[in-house]
Amino acid sequence: MAPRVTIVWFRRDLRLDDQPALHAACAGGGVVVPVFVWDPDGQQPWAPGAASRWWLGQSLTALDTDLREAGSRLVLRQGPADRVLPELARETGATAVTYNRRHEPAAREQEVAVEAALREAGVEVRGFDGGVLRPPEEIRTSTGGHYRVYTPFARACFARGAVDGLCPAPERVPAPGAWPASDALPPALTRAVPGADLAAHWTPGAAAARDRLAHFAAFGAGEYREERDRPDHDGTSRLSPHLHFGEVSPRRLWNEVSYRRVLCEDPDEAEGLRTWLSQLLWREFSIHLLHHEPHTHDAPLREAFEAFPWRDDAAAFRAWHEGRTGYPYVDAGMRQLNETGWMHNRVRMAAASFLVKHLLLPWQVGARYFWERLVDADLANNTMGWQWTAGCGADAAPYFRIFNPVTQGTRFDPHGDYVRRWVPELDQMPDRHLMRPWELSEGGRRAADVILGEDYPTPMVDHRAARERALAAYVRIKGR
């Protein structure tokens, strides 16, 4: 009698540890066929951007290595998932498919189509929630609705404590006697990102995620509360792309950091760990909100902002994304993004605020640019961050928060190390004027080897005038 065959459909859960779809398949007996389906059309209109495609290709290679060490391998197929998976089931004789759910609108539509096609083919299909701490349907307000404000959502999550049901990585993944054919990685997943050198800054894969976590736990977790806002320091975990691609389980992170916090004797370190957990909950809240408000990936949560008088200025947008605004802190962030595929979160807020508040350009165009360039481009997080910055999202104090790029830089990059790293033409500028080089005398700028308008641009807009313009625009829609 032939053994039972189960296909594990890997999606954005590229790990073996705490991978519930894989665990269920191994526990079900028989053999397991791991497969990844490259189906960008099934993820429209938010198919992976250039940086995400690069990371995905690297991560799939790392996953295949991990599976081979467990006696298995990764099968790669291309095409619509609702066609490919039933075909693969027929080829292998599979009677079951397991997968982990996602919460983006297109991904959920894809799941519906896949499940319908598999059931029509007589194949059992089971979905699991391996990419979130808890299913979005589980976290409800006292009236049974979903949360639209972060603080009560986080309070509800903290009250639930540890997450149950974590599963270890299997020592062996039972392999079929004969493997089905596997496609090569498509060129889209191996292509370099123009203007970036991602390989110099990142190592995708579950092993690298574990190393990054160990480094952060040893050297950064205790000081996270103070250091997380300093782009000139290595004060964050930088786990966001690993989390996005499921190379590390958010449930594993939550339980391990929570356990360490309980055992911690240093109150400052314990508070730092709680702050880090709170940031993990921002990710969870973003997924929760997108799940329940699926239109928000391109439409404002606050409907009044549909009428906001955004400008259309291609030259201004180009200067912003190329890091030529004339505000060094903003430009440093955009240049860091363009080269490394990542930007420090504190700087993301300032750079995003500059686009939507100083330039009055739509948050959607900024979100699209980040989507293309970020290695941690996550639809839920990206949407939440841009809507929060624009003042049209889940925020109790929305529009009048306008970041001053000079004071932000002075406060969070006090010695200018971050700006000098990414805006080297200002390397000789004295600290006092680094964030506002236009205020230094012409002689002082010559001494610093900087000619404004030639070596470095003059400011695109005056901060005070831009702030007043933004607030006036907000007043126009306030009563709607």
C-alpha cells in the first residue's frame, strides 16, 4: 500500500521551527512534499517589490538547504497556485495539502481559490495560523468588534500571556521515494536591485535570523528602550525582514522574550524587553487592522482624507526618493534605504512625514516606493506606518504631528554619525550646523568644503512655511 502523501505549501513561512503546516504534515504519517509556488499574479496589486524578490530568492535557497539537512528538499513550481497545487497533487498522489494563512487581501483571495480547487480535486486541505501570535478573529473588543486603536489591543495581547501550541523543528522530514520535478529559481528572484548592495548588509534565512536574535539578546535587548531611537547606534534587532518572510516564528519570539523578561533581575532590562514586545505587537496590530479593514492598503482608514488636497509633483518626489531634499536627516534615511533595503524606524517616520506633510504628496506614492525598496516590505506594516504618518490611519492624535527634520536629527543623531555615514559630502560640517547647513556662514561652508546648490542641495521647502501649508490643508477637510 502506497504511503500517504501530504504537500506542504510554503508561502511566507520559510522555516522549519514552529511551522504548524509542516508539523501537521509530518505528524499525519506518510511522506511530505514541501513546495513553494511562485505566483506573483496571485498577489496583485501588491506582488513583491525588487528588494523583497531578492530576499525571497535567497531565503528559498536557505530553506532548501535546511530541508535537505532534514532529509527532504524544496520543490519550486511557477504559475497560479490554484492550478499548480492540484496538478502537483495528481503527480505525487497527494491526498492532503497543509499551509499557513496570510492576511493580505490578495493572499486571502488566493487561499479561497486554492482551497476550492483542491477540494474539487478530492484533496483535503488545512490552513494554520503560523505567521501571527494569534488569529485576528481571536482578539476582540468587549463588544465583539475589532480594535482600531493600538493601546487597548496591546493591553489585550499582554493579558493573554504566552502563546500555546508551539512546535519544534522536525529532525527528519519524511521524503517520497521519487521526487517530482522542480523549476529553477525564476530570474525575478535572482536579480540585483539597481543602486543597492543588499548582500553586503543582509544574510537571509532561518539560520541568519537565529544568529541575529542571539546577537540582539546578548548585546542589545537590555538597552533597547533607550537605544531603539538612535539611528547612529546598532540598537534595534533588525529582525523585521526575517519576520516578514517567516524565517523566525513571531510566537517563538514572543514566548522566549517574555520568558526572559520574567526572569530578568534588572528592572531597566526588563522594561527594555517589554518595549521590544510592544514593537512586536505593533506588527500584530497592523496585521489585525488590515485583516479587518482590507481596503486600507490603498485607501485611508479615515474616510475624510479621501478629499485631502494632495499635490502632484514628480520632481519633488524624485528629489525625496533620491535623498536630495536639502534636509540631511531625511536624505540620510533615503540613501540608507536605497543602498541597504532598510531604514531605521525613527528615520522612516521623519522621511515619510517630510513627503506627506512638507511636500503634500500622497502617502500612497511613498508607500509604493518603500514597497519596492524595503527588504522588510510588509503590506500591513507598510500601510499602517504610512497612514499613521499621514494622519489618516489608526491614531488618536493624527494630522497635526509634523516632524521637524532638523530637531529630529539633532535629537536622535546628536553627533551626526548617521548623517555623515550616508551624506558624506557633509562630513566636514560642524556638529552644530550639520542638520541645517544653510544656516552656516558662506565662509564656514567653504571651510567644510560644501557649496550649497552644488555639493549639496538647498532645502526644497522651508519647514515653518511647509508646516503651515499642511495644517491649512488639514483644516479644509476637518469638518468632513
